[in-house]
Amino acid sequence: MFQQSTFRQTGLGAAITIAELVYHSIVRSIRKTHGNAMMAILMNMLQAAIFVIVFYVMFTVLGLRGAALRGDFLLYIMSGVFLYMTHTKTMGAVVGSEGPASPMMQHAPLNTIIVIASAALGTLYIQVLSLVVILFLYHAALTPISIDQPIPAFGMLLIAWFTGVAVGIVLLALKPWFPTFVKIFSTIYQRANMIASGKMFVANTLPAFMLSLFDWNPLFHAIDQARGFIFINYVPRYSSYEYAIIVGLVLLMIGLMGEFYTRRNASVSWGARR
């Protein structure tokens, strides 16, 4: 009577179990920012709206509106802000997820892959919901908007999210070994992308010597390509979404290998080093 009963779970049952774990982990990751999930989403919408307003005022005061694309100027700003926020917030959420030495990992069948997936999907859910609501309010209350190719443009948002996941997994694998370095690097990376992401300008307007300062960044390519799909009169010539996908895949493979190695060498004493 004291023997633990074991049973072999089917593939469908395992998939349902994993999906249920991911769902509950997503809810938990969303509630990290606020006890009320709705308030967490509203706070993210407010942050996105503040970003857009700040950049609108800055472009207007500095007289840079003429350097933007022909078309809806606020849509131009939002195309950069939303991809930037999706990328950086996803990276931050993945880096901040529980590592292999976390007490949460003691609860089977929870593992680091499920935690990483829930952090990434939870951030994507919040960002997409914020994007839809803000665009709808702008379209309904201020002026109708027109997006030339909405599906490919949304694909660029997914690429920005995917590259954020990839960078986050690499840093998460390094976090138990170099916690201080990862914390500092994450902050620097997020701040540097305020400019390096290219959300304040388009690649076609940059001279060659300046273009080389930004074209290493996959987020720069995703934002520039997104504007090519959003605006009918802009054709990006110096960016490529294939580059962003390749960089994301390479970083993802490196991060997963590092995470697997870190998980095999996990130690509870790592918690005291943070």
C-alpha cells in the first residue's frame, strides 16, 4: 500500500499536461508585475502609450518629423516602440525566470524549459494585447489607420519576440555562473537598444558609416522590415528579416546548449551567490 503507483502516459496526455503547466506558469508570470492580472496588462499599455507620447513630443520639438516616412507619423513611432518593447521585455522576462536551482524546480514535472516558455509566451500575450488595444483606440478615436501588409508586419513583431527569447536564454544560461555580469549586461543591452534598435530612424536614410553601427542588431532589421510592410511608400534596402531569424536561431541553439549544461551542474548553493 506504500508503493507509488506508476503509469505510462500517452503522447496526447503528456502534451495536455505540458500545456496545462505552461498555462498556469504564464498566469503566474503575468501576476509577477501585479497581483491583479488586468492591472498588469493595463500598466503595460500605459507604459507603451507613454513611450509613444514621449517620442512624439521629442520628434516634434527637435523638428525631426520631416525625416520620418511619408504617412501616419504616430504609426511610424508605434512601429518602433512596440517591437522594441516586445524584444526587451521578452529578454528581461526570460532572464528573470527561475533557474535550475530555484525551489520551483523541485515540483515535478516542472522544468526550466516550461518556465522559459511561459515567461516568453506571457510577455508575447501582454504585448500583442497592448498593441491591439492601443491601435484600436487610435483608429477609433483619432484617425483611421491603414497598414499595407498587416500579416507580414505582425511577423516582424514575432521575429523581435523570438530574438528576445534567444538573447534571454543565452543570458539565463550564464546567470548562475556570472550573476553580476548578466544583471549589468541586461541593463546595458536594454538601454543601448533605445538607439541601436533604429526605432527613431530608418535604414535607407543612414550613410554607410552609420549603417555599420546598427546592422549587427537583429532588432534593427526587424523594425526596418516592419516599416516596409506597414508603409506602402517605404522599401527597406539595407535590412533583412532573414538575418534576424538566423541570428535568433544561432543564439537559441547556443542558449539551449548552455542551459542544458547549467542544468546538469545545478547546485542549490548558487542561490547564495545572487
